[in-house]
Amino acid sequence: MLALGLWGLDRGGMWGDEGVTFMVGRRTVPQIWHLLHGVDAVHGLYYLLMHAVLTVHPGEVVLRLPSLCGAAATAGLVAALGTRLARPRVGLWAGLLYAITPLTGHYAQEGRSYALVAAGVAAATLLLVRAWEGRSWWPYGAVLAVTFLLHEFAVLVLCAHAVTLAAARVRGEVWRGWIRAVGLAGGVLIPLVWVSEQQSAQVAWLRVPDWDTTERVARDFLAVTPTGIVFWTSIALILIGLGAGRLTSVALPLLLLPPVILLSVSQFRPLFHERYVLYALAGAPLLVAAGADRVAGALRWLWLEGRGVSGGRDAEAERAVTDVGRRRELVGAVSGGGAGRGPGGDRTSGVGGGTGLDRTTGAGADRMAGAGAGSRPPLGNDHAVPEPPTTHPAALVHRSPRRPHRPNRPLHLRRTLRPHLLTLAGVVAVAIPFLHGLPAYRNDRSADRRPENLAAVAALVGREVRPGDPVLFLPSFWRVTASAYPGPFVGARDLALGESGARSGTLSGREVGPGELRARLAGVDRVWIVAQSNLLPSRWVPGDPTDRVKLDVVDGEFARRQEYVHGRVKLALYIRRMPPQDTPALMWPPTSAATPAPPPPRPTPR
């Protein structure tokens, strides 16, 4: 995950939300605290973290490093969950699957909090498993509290954890410990919920999710690629992995409940975006890896059975003899009858005790004695399986005077290589969808794959805007371009700005009133506009009166001469034109103009 995240991390430009992180992170702690009282309280802890990070070095790569570290930690935690709930190879496969998922890689390179939230939820889930096994609940509660402060929608994971505990049928003592830990985390979250509710206008741009949104989320979350054979193979393995016991009780609620709950609530109050529930993605690779492990086990069993019944039983006999002294579960019919009496069947022969690989001849004791000395027994009987010896361990050091011929690898090497080869085969299988999606991974590393590239817009300003030229931002949010890349804007005049964002406790600063802005525009014959690309011309009626004046004056008194569009940001030059002498002044708003809903005040990722 770390290697994939470092690939293309410096893509040459921030987009809108990253620009906000960069701008706020470079403010002082009192200025950040002032900002949180009016906007973005939900990201308060993240902004404070980024303030410390950007103090070391203010740059785009450093801006994204916390998210990259969060994604790498999440991959490791997913692997730890798979190891603890199933076996090491399931953990390895699940961690690798999480690392190569395109959605994971996308947010690993975003200067926002969502990859860190995913890491917090994965850590809390692992601590949940440890706590119900008898460990302390307080680390679980503490990690939850920090995660909730990074983003309050992480609280939906509590529904998944409650279902996990119910499916595991834990004792009442476990429920009481969980409730105490949740109470700790919830107590920390309540003030944040109260403040962020007052700032709910920030998500006014969200829309009610439709079926296309639901289908896209399902395809992005359930598989490495959203279409093709890799997608359907992942779906099949998830269905097979549903029988994986404890792992299913942890992974399935985590994968389904947070997205489903937020999608359902958003039908009445739009709050859904995939990044808000990115942490739920961790459930899918766990289920896929568990399904792959079950398929591998079934194929191995069929292969052994295809070689004959003795193949499977001989393997169990080898395991039992090699691991003498340790209690192991044996597959097959284990015989515990009387002692074999025949050639070599005496109890002093080294095994004794009636194991009897061949009850008809009594030769089984000699075979077991030779195997107990570390050599491969000449197996071949189709109906006898050894049981662990019950005699004194000292009797097991007996060696047969003649070692049988061993044409194959030593037993301990065969027992080591076979599981490792299976694990390696799984790793190779994981590489196939990664190679299949390599073009998509490469494209996602380009700045053009983000909604906009503020660096490209700033470069245009530096090349086209002359010293002293007036500039307007429409709406005012796009002033983030000048905040993220201030160099090209040094010589320009921001006509509408009354007070900077840092001093006013806002993201984009406080603008002058409509009357003063009209007076400022009356004295200029050219003006540059940094605007949302679907504006100018537009029938949109802004809610802010200063923005209404910008549209009124520019549309009525200026003509567009140059225009550069980059994503959702437009840089345009407007030159004053002489109004017709017999045309009355344009009044605002025009009576015939339609007034559709305003565009989003914040950039929306795709």
C-alpha cells in the first residue's frame, strides 16, 4: 500500500478541498480555532494535525503523506484482522486486496481525512475482537473517540460492531464493557455533533442518492474492478466467504451497514458521499480472501481424494507422526484398538500401543517406528490411520536399523512448502486484477483526474494577468486558488475582498458590500474572473448579494474576450463595453430569468 501510494503522489496540483486543507493548515492554531466556530468543525482535529505536519514543510507531497500513512496502516490492520479471525494467508490476501483497490489508492493520495478515518475504524474493529476475547475495552473506546473527532460519520461503525457482537452471541459482561467504551466515545462526539449541526449548510450541495449512485458505490466497494470477470469473481468469492464464521460476523456488517444506513437516511436528508463511508471498504477484501481460502481448501481436498483415499489419510498420518507429542486433530478414521502382535509388533519396537497400520500382518509398528525417527514410512495401506502414541516419550527416540528409501523431499520440507505454495498462488492471483486495472491506476495519478487543478489555474493567472489587473472570484469559494498558490496573484487586485479569511475566521474571507463593489467596478475597464466553469453566462441567481452584483455588472457592462477552462474552474477576461444610449439600465434580477437551484458552493469530487 505504501509503495502504490508513493507512486505518483506528486501529481502537480491540488484540487479544491486539498486547497482548503493546505490553506487552513498553514494558519495559526488560534486562527484555526476561530474558523471552527463558523465552518468546518467536523474537520477540526484533522486541521490541527495538518497544521503540525505543514509546519515541518508546506508542500503538496507532505500534505498527502498523512493520508498515505493512514491507508498503509489500514492495509496492515485488515491483514491483522484476517490473520486473527481466520489464518495468516487470509490476512495476507486481504491486506493485498485492500492495497490494490482503486478507491483505496485514490483516497490514499488525497489531502483530506478519509484515509485516516478508515485506519481508525480498522484499528477499532481489531480492538473490538481483542476485547471480546478478554482484553481491556478502554483502548477500543479511545480509538473510537479519536476516529469520531476526525469525522463524525464514523459513528455508523457502532451499528456494525453491535451486529458483530450479537452474531457472536457474546456474554453479558462483554456487552457491558462495549457499552462503557461506546459511552466514552459518544461523550466526546456529542459537542462536535451539536456544533456541526449549526453548520449543516456546508453539505447543502449534496443531492438525494439515486439508483445509479447506489450501483456505483456497490461496484466500487465490492471488487477491485467495477466490471468484468474480476468483479464477478469477487462477488462469487464474497458469497462463498459468507460461511467463514467469526470473520463473516465482523466483515459483513462492516461492509454493509454504514453505507446502507447513510444511503437510507439520505433519502430524507441528503448526507451521502462514498468518502464518508470509505472505512466500510475494509470488509470486502476480508470476505474475498476468506472465500478464496475456502475454495483453495476444497480444491486441495478434491485433489487428495482424486489420488485415492490413502492420499488424504497418508497425509494425516505423516502429520501425526511428525508432530508427535502435540495434540492435533486428525482427519479420517482414527483407530484406537488393541496392540498389534506380529513381526515387530512388540511394545518395545518404538511405537507399540496398538496403532497398527496393518492389523492383518502386524507390520504397522515397524512402519511407525521408522517414521517416528524422521524418515518417511512406506505407506500404502488404504484402511488404517495412526493415532498419536500414548507411550512414554522416551520410547519415541528409537530408530529403525535400516532407513527406507526416500526418493522425494523430506517430510518437513513437504509440509512447509505446500502451504507456502498455496499462499504464493494466492498472491499471484491478487496480482492479476492489479495488472488488469493498471491503466486505471496510472490515470488516477494524473491531476486531470481530480475535479480541478488549482496549480494549472494559478499558472494561467501568472501568465495572463498583468500587474494591477483586477480579479473577481465567483463564487467567493474559488479564492482558495489564490490561497493555495499565492505567488501568481501577488500583483493582482482582489476587488471584492474586504477582510482576509485568516482574520475573519472564514475559509474565503469576508467580501465588501454590494454598493462598495459597484463603486470599485465602475473605475475599471477590464477584469479577470476566476469562476465556476458553468457560470458566466448563467441564469443562476446567487444567494449572496455581493455575488449578484458581480454577475449583474459583468454580464451587463462587460464582454468576454478570453477564456480558459480547467475542470470546474474558469479563468476569463472581460473588457468593458459601451452600453447603448437608448437602453435603460439593467435591473436585477431580470423578471423573465429562471432561478434554478444554486450550484454547489464547495467542489464535489467525482
